[in-house]
Amino acid sequence: MAEHLLSRGADINGIPDYAQHAAIDIAAEPDTRRALLRDWLHDQGCRPAAGER
């Protein structure tokens, strides 16, 4: 789904009005088991909302 959205022009660094974190911030949280997503986001150039983690 993430690849599809990115291919359609989604802003990989976008932060919704209701959130304070970028996708890579959430994917990097402990116990989310989303290491593959975090790594993919990073490889696509996604940046954390508050600097590198």
C-alpha cells in the first residue's frame, strides 16, 4: 500500500493535522514489528518529524 501511495504522488514526509509524527517515526516505535516498513521509508528518503532517530 505504501508503494502504491508513493507512486501516486503521496508526500512521504507528510504529517497529518491530527498527528505529530511522520510515518517513519511510527514505524520505528518499539514493539510495532514494522522494521521492514521503517527501512523502506528510510530508503525512499523519508525523514523523522524531529530529526534522525
